[in-house]
Amino acid sequence: MRLNTRHLTIALVCAGLIGTGLVWLLMSAGAPGDDGQEETGAIAAGPKVGGGTAGAAGGDAALPDRGSNVASNRKPGEGTSGAAGGGGVPRTGKTGAGGAGKDAGAAAGRDGALGPDGGLRPFEGRGAAQLLVQVVNETGQGCPQVVVTLSATYGDKQSESDGEGRIDFPELPAGRYNLAVRSAEGTKGTSAAINLLEGESKKVTLRTGAATNLIRGRALDSDGNPLPGVNVQLSQGASESEVVDLWPYAEQSVRAQTDAEGFYELRDLPGGSFMITASWQLTGEEKRKTVAVPSSAAVDFEFRAAAIVAITGVCADPDGQALPGTTVMAIASNTVQSQADEAGRYRLDAPWSSTLFLRALKPGYRRQEEVVRPAQGEEAKEVNFTLTPAAGNSAIEGALNDSSGKGVEGEAVLLTSAKVKVNLHARSGAGGRFSFTEIEASDDYMLSVFPKKGYKDLRTRDIAVEDGATLQIELVLEASEVGAIDGVLVDAEGAPMTGFAFRVRSAKSWSQEVRVVSGPDGAFAAEDVPAGDLMFDTWAAPHYSVRGATLEAGERKSVELVFGRGDIVVDGRVLSGGNAQPGARVTLSWVKTTGALTSTVQHTTVADQSGWYRLSGLAKGSYQVEIRTVAGVVKHEQRDLKDDATWDFSVEK
């Protein structure tokens, strides 16, 4: 019996070993890296990337929880390090504390946010928001088989409407999107901006129609004079209870310019409600109107009358030979420019100012500048320019590289010098190479690069170039460190500002702005914002700005921004000795500090021929006032504002 027991024990052990081997074989057959099936248990899930690795994209980082939000500064098609699957866990390893768990891996795997090239897909499976779109005609009937393009920072997504004109865009990240329709003929319609918050479900109706209507109108100044050259543009549908009017059109907008008598026409328009914008380049003033189409009424625009000074002259070289094609600019409240004709003559109709800065530019010649101070009431001024050749026998040859030594192509490289009046630019080509030839010797050259995306701004100063020498130089761009912003935008009274467009920039990458539009309740988000000291501001007047926030690399910061907008109106007259001061510039500045953030806004206007001015959209509070007449007389004072007011100013010499 003892011998039989021992034999039985050996048999049981052998059977156990054989069973264990069979289980191991079965588990090996189902492991990712062999046929792409998910692992279970403690090992994080992920897509099959490469061989034998569960989603190892090269790091422990997981996909961002919010996906790609409204605004992003990341390059299109650029992925997130380690975003594939479960944080780079090898098949035979454990969970990996720095990686994502099974739930995050599942979100990033299979139908997740990684494309075949490892980069982030723009839309699918990246958020919890939903956009329901219906395309209808002018009578409200659904339009089937219409292609709708949904655009975001990362790219476009297209879908075709069903039999009732409906399209469902599910699982979208929160953010700002543009919607555009495309007709059967393949033309693309005007676009409409849509904002989605995290988890929001929004419905929008796109109404299209036959483009057969016409809008006529005229642009005049406040004295009744016609204004030629005013740009008029119909650029977007006006939102009315979730209905946006679009129409199949080959361009993104309809534009016209007023003729010599101030008239304009906008043709081939559908029915609907649209926004028309008119801008007068001379003063920079802009007007907007919402118009119902069709309409038999003329859509006219009135601008403040402006005093004009006509500047004429000749551009020539030192031998008196005409320099046709020379660009002449007048820089004051708004910049205007013209080009010299074949005889070298030019004419500028500039807005009246006590001081005008003139600049003449022509390739191969040194830049020339003049300061003009026309007398009050003077309507014409003659200024001639003599441009000297700038060709030298020196050169700069260089390479623009990243920190790994790889050439960066397609970036603008600026070369400037105050001593020899050089302001040139080149674009980096293959291998990041760039060059400047036929430049003069100087010891104060500066090379500047303001990358479009991905790198910090670069300035290299005090570069010395000797006469007849070719300087070889390498410029190394440092990669931008980025973070993210969540916030709320409110006005001066704390009320949410909905649908307000602004931008955020970093002092380390000033040229890389991330544009944002606030959503419902003023909420907004911005992804891939360059780290550093931030400024939130608008790019159009009035200029709202907020400073004081600092973003660290990898940080997600929450902020409440206060833009000093209100509903108060201030008007009045600017006088001197009882006489009107036409052209006087009136500037009101408002400042408010909340915690570490300082909000400012500056309202500026110019008095008309009767000395009258008007400013709207002001907030309650204390204002610093500056009055500057065309004669150069400046007055400063401080005033408190609580309600609509009339402020007259007397400016004495």
C-alpha cells in the first residue's frame, strides 16, 4: 500500500503540471501583442501598438480627461506622449503606477483617440458632449444628403444628413467648433461658430436657401459726405433661437467696397437674418448691423466725420531717379499706406493728427522716416523721400534648429538693425537653413524668431557682422512648455459674458495666441497654452485685458476673468476758449484689481467737427481721462462714473 500511494502521488503531480501547461498555453494565445485581444485582471488595457506591448506610446501619461477643448495650441496631428492605452505597460509586467488604469486604457484603446500614426484623432470618443444638427430649406423642410463639416483645432469631421436632414455628432470634447454646409455642387457655405461645454447636448438648425436676394446701401460720414473705399462684408448667420442661416457659397463671405459716391451692393444672398459689418480703413471705425433678407430698405452706415490731411511727395534715390513701387505709410490713430507710381509720386489721405509718423520702404534701400506736424486746419502737406541703397558686401548664413539639432522649416526669421536701418525677413527652408545677403557691416544686428506653434520666442541681440564677411550662426529654438486654463468670464458687475471672443498669450511665446469664445454662463477652456506669465485680452477696440496669472508647465489653472464692460454711455464736447476742437482724441482708462489679477480697459474715440464725442459700454468706477488735441495740447484728469453722463472738457493752451 505504501508503494501504491507513492505512485499515486507522482501521478497527481504530473497531472497538475500538465494542466498548468495547458492553462499557460491558452492564456498566451489570448495575450495582446499576439492577436490584439484585451488583457484582463491587473494589467491595464490598451490598443495593440507595435509588437507585444499594451499601448506603450513612449511614456506614462494618460489621455487628458477633457480631451481637446475649445482652443488648442498643439500642432495638428500631434499626439500626447504616452497616450496610447494603459501607460506603456509591457505584456509581462504589472499595472504601472504612473500609467492609466483599465478604464482610461479602454477609453484610449479600441475606438479611442489614437489614429494609425499614433497621433490623436480629432473627435471620436474624446468627450461627452453631443451636437445634433438639422439642415432645412427656407420653408423648414429637412434637406437630405447635405454634407456638414464640423471643424476644430485638430481638423475636420464630415457627415451627411439623413432623409430628414438630421446629423448626430456624438462623443465630442468640450470646445468651440465651426459648422459649414456643402451643397451637391461641392461649394462650401459660410460657417457658424458653436460652443459646447463638457457633457452638454446642443441642437442647432442650419437653414439654407436660394441665393437670389440683394442688399444695397451707402456709407456716409456724420456731415453727410459720401465715403468711398469703405469695406462692407456679410460674414455670418445671426443666431435666432438655435437657427443659423447659411447658404451654399463658394467663398466664406460676401464682400463689397463702396464706390466714389459711397454706394455698395451685396448680391446673391438667401433669405434669413444676417450680420453685416462695415469698416472705414481711414479711421479704423467699424459698424455692425443685423439685417433680415429679403429687405427693400437700404442698409446705410454712418461714420464719424474725420479731418483729413493729404500728404503728397516724390520718392527718389540720391541721384534724383524716381523709385516707383516705394511703399509709404502714415502711422497715427490708424495706419494708411500707398505706393509710388512710375514717376515716384505718392499720395496719402491720412486721418488728421498733430503728429504723423511717415515711413518709406523699398527692397534694396534703407528705410526712411519723417515726422510731420501739420498745423491746425492744414489740409495738405508735401513730404519727399530720398532713399539710399542699402546693398552691402556682407552676409549672414544660418540654421534654425530645435534642441535635438533637427532643422525647423517654414518659420520667419527677422533681421533688424537700428544703426544701418535694416528690417528684413527670411523663411527657414530645408534643414532649417536661412540667409541674408548684401547687408552692410554693423555690430547691432538682432535675429528674432516668433514661432507659429510649439516653441518659445527667440531673440539674439548684438550680432556683429564685419565688412565683407559671411557670418555663420545657429539659432536653437526651445520647445514650449504648456498647460491648460479653465475659467469664467464676467463683466464689471459680475454678470457672465456669453459668446465673447478673446485670446490668451504667454510672455515666453508672445506670438502664439490661443483664441477662446466663452460659452453659456461665461465658461471657457483653453488647451495647450504656453506656460509663463499670461495675458488675456481682446484684439479689437475697446481693448480689454487681464494680467497677473502665471501658468506652470503641465498645470491646469482655474481663473475668473473680469472684463470692464458695462452699459453706461458718456458723451460731451471738447472745447478750447469756447471753440470746438475737432479731431481731439478722448481716452478713458479703467482699472480693477481682484486678488492677483488686474483688469484694464481703454476706450478711445475722436471728436467730430463740432467737438462732440460719444463712448458707450462703460462700467461704473474711476476713470483716468486723457484729452489730446490736434495742436498737441494734452490734459489729464480723473473722474468717477456711476451712470450715463455728459462730460465736457475745456482744454487750454
